Amino acid sequence: MKRRDFFKTSIAGAAAAMATSLEAGVTGQPIDNRKISTIAFPEKRPMITYSDRPPLLETPRCVFANTITPNDAFFVRWHMPDIPTHIDPKNYKIKIDGLVKKELNISLDFLKDPANFEQVEVTAVLQCGGNSRSAFKPTAGGIQWGHGAMGCAKWKGVRLSDLLDQAGLKKDAEWIGFNGSEKAAYYETPNFVRELHLDELDDHVILAYEMNGEDLPYLNGYPLRLVIPGSYSDSWVKMLSNITVTNKYKKLFFMDIAYRVPDNECECETPEKKAKKTKPITKMNVKSLIGYPENGTVLQTKSHVVVRGVAFDDGHGIRDVKISIDNGKTWKSAELDDGKAGRYAYRGFKLAIKPMKFGKMTIMAKAINKIGQEQPLAKDIKWNHGGYKFNGIDVVTVDVV
Amino acid sequence: MKKLLVLAAIVTAPLFAQVEGDIEVPYIPFEVKMGKGFGEVNANCLTCHSFGYVTNQGRQSKAFWAGKVKKLMVHFKAPITDPDAKIVTEYLYEEYGNGELK
């Protein structure tokens, strides 16, 4: 029996029980190898499935042996159960209002016309701030993701700044609010709205309509979503309906309570003593993931194995990925790809290894970025109540026969 | 490093047939354990999200489940009466508990 079969359970959540054997309060490896569902969602291959309403789908580890995540395997995360089930691209319009000189109501065709806006592309990693949350003990609030609440795609669209230029910002404009089209099932539940300060928006922020050369998949925010390279995905609002410019910050649940970490050096706290001051998660930290081999892969001794995976950060760029096959005693630099996909993209890495000893072998991967930040060991990552920003050194255990 | 490239003219392609009309989000038959309080869970906990949200937390302590129910009432304004909240907490601990109170 393959190890993978052994882990099969009727629902993705049941596997969470495995992690409870960990010592309380010590961060471990996230739950891996969860069962892939047999139910395919529109435009997706069957994925690890946590929920149908709202849809929550995770990408399995093997997909991260490649630097572009295919659209049909790209993770899906909505907050509200009520997402529109029909969008007519002919009638769809994005509205820009508030403190602008000229209110805009723009159709997709108008947006895609190079005569109106420069069409731009950026390859960037989209990662949920709670990716790998199941590594935290005690259980942190939210979906207990494994490693796959992330992906990297080539996004195509128009610059947000070009749009705002066309509308013309008024003098006192300061905040830009983004409304998605998902709706709560109950009228008092806060809707998913984001506000970004003008200072946070640079020319890399785009409104994307295309992903890896295709229309955005419905479940990834068709027809238009925000792309903020280097930032966690909670601010990449999907299925944009309108953009409102204001001079005052509104109090919003998903900005003021969710997606925040303790505002201290270690960004950590304890369940007994939660931090009083918090800050938004915003920029991603340095991280890597092994796509091949996986936990439980059976390998023949002295065979020619190539370890492959991806590494990324918030845009400083990856300098080095180190691999250890002796539990971290010695490390060897992997070969990195040419980096031409840009500093916001996955940097692919590979290293040839030859398993020599029978039994279990662990493979560890540690990324280091261009300003010298490196991934810590999982056990050295301190707890936060939302289970955000896990970036522990990845560990995969294979069976050598 | 330059990451934004200027592109040539675009062609609007027709929509992929699967999403041309209404899309259908499939229903997943999440297993919900029968037990005392099942009715209250059904009535109170499945309006805003699937049961997958609940089971995904794994087996947890009574305090954890009590806190979760409270979070949903306070932050997400789940309209749950206090007696129902109690029943649901008991149910969650009974069916999805880890045997610990705290």
C-alpha cells in the first residue's frame, strides 16, 4: 500500500487529527498529503476540497515541481457562500467613483483595448496569509491549510494607476476601497471589502483579466481581480465590482480584525496572552516548497533523483535555496532557474541527489532572499492566533528501498 | 529588474463553454455526525458556510468550540440564541471533541 492511500480519509478535515499528537505550542510541519477529492469544480481538476460554500480548494504539493501553477490546479479561496454564478462579459462594468474628477464605468472591451490603456503582464505569486496554517499548535483560527494555498501565474491586465489617472484623483483622495462581488448569506455579516492607502499602490498593481494566457477562471475571480505582487492574497480582491476613492478610512472587519499579526518583533503571542496591538499581514516572507519528491515517495537506493521545487518572497528576489538530506547537518545549494520570470515569481530550484541508505530519508529546503532573510526551522516559528505567515523550512520524508 | 512588459494588441476570445451560462458550484456531501444537538447545528451553522469548515478544525477542546461559536456570533453576527449556542457547543465537543475541557 502506498503511503498516500494510507492517509486517505473521507473528508479533508479528518486529517487534522494527525497533527494533534504534536507537542502543544510547538510549530511543526503543516498537514500534508491530504486526499484529493473526486469532485471537480468548474474549470478545475479535482483538488483538496475543504468546503463547497464558499468554495475552498487547495493545490496538491506535486504541482509545485513547476514554476507556473496551471489555472485548473490553482487554489481557490472565497470568504462568503454567495458568489455570483453568472457574469455576462458583454454587460460587465467596473465602476470607479468617490473622490475622482470623472466617474468611470468601464467595460471589459474598453479595458482590454490598448488604445485606452497600456496592457501589461506580471508573473507573481498569490499566497493566502494563512497558507500552511495547520503547522501551528494549538490550532489557530481559520481553515487548516496544508502547503497549497498558493500559486504563481502570469497575470495580464492594466495598471491601477492608469485607471486612476484617467478618472483623475481629487486633492484629498487618500484611500482606495475595492469591492468584490461575493455576498454574505446574512445581511449583518461584514462583506469582503479592502481599503488600500494610496502610498501602498505602485505601478506593479494591476487589474488582471487574464491568467496564464486564459480568461481568469471563474473561481479565481473572473472577470477582473486585483493583483498586488509581493502581498498576501487577502488584498487581491476578486470579481471586482467597484473601486471607491475616499479620504477617510472605514472600519472593516476583514481589514481590522482578520488577516492581522501581533505588532511586535517576532509577530508572536500566546493563547493565554494575546497581543493587544496588531498590524496587517501585507508583505510575504521568504519561503520555499519541495514539489518532488513528496512525503512517502518510494525511491530506489543509488537511483538518480532530482529534487525540485519553488522559492519566493515579497519581491526582493531569491538568492539561494539550500537542500539538506541529513536532517540539517549539511546543506548544499540547489541550482536556480534563470530568474527571467521576475522578482515576484516563483524561482524554480533543482538538485540531483542519490539516496545511499535504506530506510527513511528527509529532504529539507531552505530559501534565502537577496537581503539575507532565510527560512527558520518550523519549530522556531512562534505562534500567532490567526496562524499567519508560516514559512518554516520545508521537510519531506521519503522511503528508500 | 523590469517586470512589466508592454504587450501587443489583444483579441477577445469567446468564453469557455463551462462558464458561459450560470456556473454550478457542486455540492459536497460533507458527513455530519448525528447526535444530540444535530438539529441546532443544522439550523444555526450551515447558512453561511458548509460543514467542511467545522470538521476541518480537527478534534478540539470544549473551550475551543465555545470560543469558535462566540467568534461567529460576535464577529460575523451569526444570529444564534444563547441556549442554542450552548447546545451547539456541547454537540461539537461530544462529536468533534478531543476529550479536554481546556
